[in-house]
Amino acid sequence: MKNHWMHFFSGSVKAVITGKGTERFINECVRQGIVVWDVKKPGTHALSFSMYLKDIKKIRRVVRKNDCKLRFIGKKGLPFLVQKAIYNSGFLIGAFLFLIIVTLLSNMVWGIKVEGAKPETEHLIIKELKKLGVEKGKLQFFIEDNESLQRHLEEAINDITWIGVELNGTTYHFEVVEKNQPDPPEQYSPRNLVANKTAIIKKLIVEEGRPVKAVNDLVKKGDILVSGKIGKEGEEVYVPARGKIYGETWYKSSVEVEITTKLNVMTGENKKKHYISIGDLRIPVWGYGKVEYKEYQTEIDKRHIKFFNWELPIAYEKVAIRESEEITRKYTTNEAVEEAKRIGRNALEQDLDSDAEIIEEKVLRQSINNGKVKLEIKYNVIENIVTTIPLVQGD
């Protein structure tokens, strides 16, 4: 096996010697340090053998001293393969460049389609995408991921409510939902407006129907606020009652805040590494060196290389390593109380409609136990208390 690899890397040739004294010729080769093997006798005055490529100059001197003729009938080994590759280098380089070009073209952006947007909104989206590097001819590896693109576009363009981002092959598809889309006029059947919770009425805005309750009236859940039956007795007309009735309602909330809390926060320091991954093998391309952060979080953005529509097991990985540290946050009692109030108020506001208003908050009970401040808070809220129920003629 060892000799086989030596023959391959050094290169060998097969030769035939003819004439008188062929045996003396082989003996002279051995004396001159020329290694021969696979010696055979194909004829009466002929011998075939193999030898190293590097010994050709030496054997020519031996041929001159003997009445023999030497000719080469075969060649093997790495030097000849290299020579053949160099001879065909134009074809190999062309094939290699073709593969590279096709791979690059398969991983570029060649189409951007925006659906569901008006022409002016589409123009704004295309303009914003150019700022983000999303345009024809750009490599996909250097473009942000779909979620980041979606978040950026929704924040940058006020005219859209939602935008979906999808990369299909070499084309980006953007599906847009615009704001202020006119809703088709609703057709209401006769109905009453009733209270959906206990409240004290503070304001009535009646568009259609007959008010049954007045300002400062206490109403309970299910009480009729505006009737859909209007007109004189015996001449009643049934209409879909419409309007908004604002009442003062009450909520209670229980909130706990730890006085001492350990938090893991980012310091702002970060390091980026770039890899080419082939299966489970990762080859570093940029960002060498060890990570010296004691604590850190890692974000990996992995993009597979495509060849036409096939996804190859080769990927480009961008790794962001962000330093973090653990800090201890400690509130005073007053600070913990204020934080609990803020948390409770924010939680309630998320559950209320946008036109609701918290007019008063009052701490009913405050306690400290096991390192936590606990508050029970009462809120007074002005909100629309209307819900609807169908009105059947004859009610």
C-alpha cells in the first residue's frame, strides 16, 4: 500500500526495452539506483517494466551504454493528472465559473411583488425597501430576515396596518393590509341598546331610538338604555337603536411587585461571527477569536445557498453574540408602590376600549410580605357600557 501511494504521487511510467542484453540492462539499472518493478518478458529479446518518472534522465544514460532500444508505453500518477488538468484548464475554469455564477444568480433577488396596496402606498414600500437593501440584483444573504423587514415596514409606513413578507425562490412577496379601508355599511335589524355592566350613566349619545335612562341613573347589567320602539301607542315603529352610553364603572385589581429583583440586561457590547456551514461542519469566515464575555446571548441567522430551486446543504451563518450581565434592582417601599400602580393601570388600560378613561384610582389595601409589596387597587372608569339585543315586534 505504501509503494502504491509512492508510485501515484511521484508518477511512474511503463517502458519496453528491446535488443540484445536486456538482462544486463536491468542489472545496470539496479547498479545506477534506478528502481524498477513489474518486470515481464513479452518476447525473446524484450522486457517490459515500470519505473519512477524522476529516473527517466538516468535510464537514458544506461540506454546509450547498451545495444538496446527503449520506448514508453504507459504513464500513471499525480504529475500526469496535473498536466492533463492544466491542459484542459480552460474547460475546468469555465465549468467552475458557470457553477459559481448560477449559484450567485440563484441567491439574488430578481423580483419584488407588492399585493393589496394602492399605487402610492406601493411606491412608499418600494422606496423603504431600497433603504433596507431589498432590490433586484442584491444577494439574499445580506438582507434582513423576513420578520425584521415586516417590523420595519409596519413602523415606517403609517398607511399600512399589517404587511406579510415571504421569500419564494428569488422573489419577495409583500401582502399589504392598508389602514382606513372603508367598511361596507352595516344593515341593522330592530334592536335595543342595553347595559353590559352595572354603572352610573354620565353621558348619552343617541343616534336613533328612544332613551329610557337619563344621566346619573344607576343601571344594572341587562337594563334597557335606548329602546328601538318609537312613536305613539298603537303607531309604534321598530328601528335599530344606535348610540353610545358612557357610564362610570368600577374595577378592582391585585398587584404584586418584588422589592429586590435580579435582571439579565444587555450591555450594548456585541461581536459578530460569520460561517459557511456544510452539514454539521462549520467553517469560520470572519470574526475569529474566543468570546470573552462572561455572560452573553447568541442570535443565529442561517441562510441556505440555493442552486436554481434546490436548497443545498450549504449555508451562510451570521452569528451575533451580545454581552449581557446580571444586575440587582432594588426598590424602596414607595418606589415599589408606584411601580405596582403603574403595572395595574397598564394592565387595565389594555383590557379597556380605546375611548375609555380611568378617572380615579384608590389603594384599598397595602402589605409587604416575603420581600413583595402587594396592593389592592380600585379604579373608577368612564366607558361605553352599550351592548345590543334584537327587538322582536310585539315586545
